[in-house]
Amino acid sequence: MSSQIRFLLNGLAETEVAAAPDMTVLRWLRLHARLTGTKEGCAEGDCGACTVVLAEPLGEGLVWRAVNACILLMGQIHGKLLVTVEGLADGERLHPVQDAMIARHASQCGFCTPGFVMALFAAYRNREQARTETIHDAIAGNLCRCTGYRPIVDAAHDALAGNGADRFTALEPAILDALRAIADGPALACETPTGRYLAPRDRSELACALAADPQARLVAGGTDLALDVTKRRQRLPSLIALGAVAELRRVEEDARTLTLGAAMPYEDLLARLAALSPALGVLLRRLGSRQIRALGTIGGNLANASPIGDMAPALIALGARLRIDSAQGARELPVEDFFLAYRKTALEPGEFIDSVRVEKPVEGDFFDIEKISRRYDQDISAVCGAVRFTREGGRARGVRIAFGGMAATPMRARRAEAALEGAPLAPESFARAAQALAQDFTPIGDFRASAAYRMETARNLFTRWSEAAA
């Protein structure tokens, strides 16, 4: 076991031994490394002012990901390259993204500018195309209060139209060797006076670590867990990280099913789930910014047990099943049975989510999921509804309907399902199912939506599904 967090900072080897297990990268950068170009805005991963870039080996090269330093814990950067805005220039020569931002007058007060630069730097290093849609996706997690976004988008077009070369081009082989050497070393196990941070390398080590300390908090992406530190001012003295467990980052696929490791980041699942269903691709694109999708995981989204988590309704409608593991053995259960009460799941002490298995839609199936929120990007659902059924002789068979935001947990609308089961695919059938929702749910009102709005919106989704299924 290694008690040192080892990583590369702007290309140079760095070691940290004293960081508390719940110390964020943003705090470390500003207070310890004295790299203050990375700013704190929201401290919850929304504004993008704290954006940095992590690079890690993938295949024969590196993959570069923009992430939010404010909700990233120090242990999560072990074995990776951390790049901050101070590390972009090549001596006195600015990075092409920085040059383009200046040439296009894309900065005013400058507070948000380092975050925009880093988000675009990740796109630049990954050699993404200079397309407006791609650029909007790249900077969807960054907010600017001064300029408006047109000059920033113009700068992005200019920068991404280049050849993708910068000072890291020549450094990449050495960076790969250094990161692989860390990966070949011992697993991370940091013990400090304020707590410990473990990063087991396989499922067996994880199960043993959790059995020995069942009260430890699991860190997958940490995009919600870190808010306990940054917003709720809690201390997290015992953390067990999942990101280094290879079995939890696997994808297995056959003709009928798709199995997703629970620690797979959403950004790595986007293409696969979009291929499963275009509606899932749209949902994931709106689930969070690239910074959030680079860290947030499918297992973490479920274990968080939020009643407005976006993936749960889709997985319930698709009939997905969870594999739950522990030192005592593994078990399976449907996703719909995983949620017991508000923020309470079926996980027992010592258990963790291993994977999610989804049956692929087949020819004749209808599947859709709709997320309703105040903003299209970067917002939490007021209502999220999903439906799946098979078209058979002009009728709906095997109906599964699930909603988030309508109860204390994501759950099936069983009376609405019964109303639609076997019914003709006609508007009046969907209207009857919509009316049955009042028997399934008694939604509450909060600052996102009133109870009446939630019910009316959920019912209106049936009209949309009726039109799409016709």
C-alpha cells in the first residue's frame, strides 16, 4: 500500500502525504500549491470557475477530461496528470486557447476565464471538431456573467480549428510512462491524523475494506458526496474510493443485454447508452456538464437515492437489474426494488453496487424518457418520466412506466401501467393511463415545482408518448 498521493502537476511529479481524506483539489491548489488561477465560485460543480483538467492513460494515449476542482478530492487524482491554467503556456508563449480568448475579447472581469480556458483546453487536447454543437457541449458547465457567450464561442472555433499541438504534445510519451509507473505501484492507502482514504484495486480488496469499516463512505465520482464537505461543512474521516477497481469500470455486451460497471463515469457511457436509445443519449447530455459527467457514475447516481435522480426512471422502465456485492457474496435485484424510502436503499452494511444490467430494446419496442426542468442544461429535474412497451398488433404489451420527482423515491406507476396494458395505441388509451397517475402518486411541492405542476406535467407526457408511439 502507498501512503502517498502521487500525480503529475502541470507535467511535473508531485507527492502529497498530509492531505486530509476529504480535502478538495481546489483547496489544495489555492492554499498549498499557491496556484490561484483556479477560482471558487459555487463550490458545488455548477459554475465551472474551478475547472481543471485531468489526463489518464486510455489505450495507447491519454484522455483529457475537464473536471470541477471544487468537488474533486485529492485521492481521486492519484496516478493522473492534473493541469491548471498556470500550466498551459510554453514559456512566454501562450496556449492557442489563451491566444484565441484574447484575440476575440472573450474576457471582461476574468473570474470565469480560467475555467473556460481549461474546458476548451480539454477539447483541444482531445482534438475535437470546431463545431458549434461540440463547443456548446464543452462549455455548458461554465458560466459567465459579463461578456455573454458569443466571443467565447468564437474563440473556441478559432482554437479548435488549429492542429491540436501544444507543449503537452512532446511531453505525452513521458507523461504516459510516469502515470503507468504509478499505476504499477502499490494501491493508495492514506492514513492521516484526520482520517484515511483507501483506493483498492480489485473487487475482493474493496469488499474486505468495506467489511472491515462498514461505516466508511464510498467515493465513486464524488459529485454529490463532496457537497457534504463544501456545503454542509461535514468531515468525512473514512473514505473508500471505487475508481481504481477495474471490475467496476467494465462494460460487457451481448446480443440481448448491456452490463455497466457501477463506477463507470457517465462520459464514458454516453456513446453506448445513446446507441441503446437516442432518448438515453439526450438524457445523459442533459444529466450534467462534461465536468460532472467526467466524474459522476451510474452506480453513484443510484446509490445516492435521490427521488429526482435522472437515470433511475429510465433504468426502471427498461427493467434493469443491479448486482450487489460484498464479502459475504453477491445478489441481484431489480432497480425498482432498490429504493426503499427517501434516500434509503436496499444496501446492507458492507455491500456495494457492482454493476447494472440492462436488457436492450428490440424491434417493436417503444422507449422514451423525458426530463422536465427549468433550464435545458445544468438543471435538476422537476419531473422525469420514462415508458417502455412492445407494440403488438396495434396494442401496448409489457408496459413499464416510471417517474422521478413524483414521490419520495423513483418508482413505477403501476395503475397507469395497468390502464395502458393491452390497450390500443390510441390517444384515449394514453389519456386513461394519464388519469390513473392520481392513484399512483401524491407529489409534493417545493422550490422546483408545485405539486399541481408536477401532476399536470407528468400527465402531459402521456400525450407526447401517444404521438411518438403512433
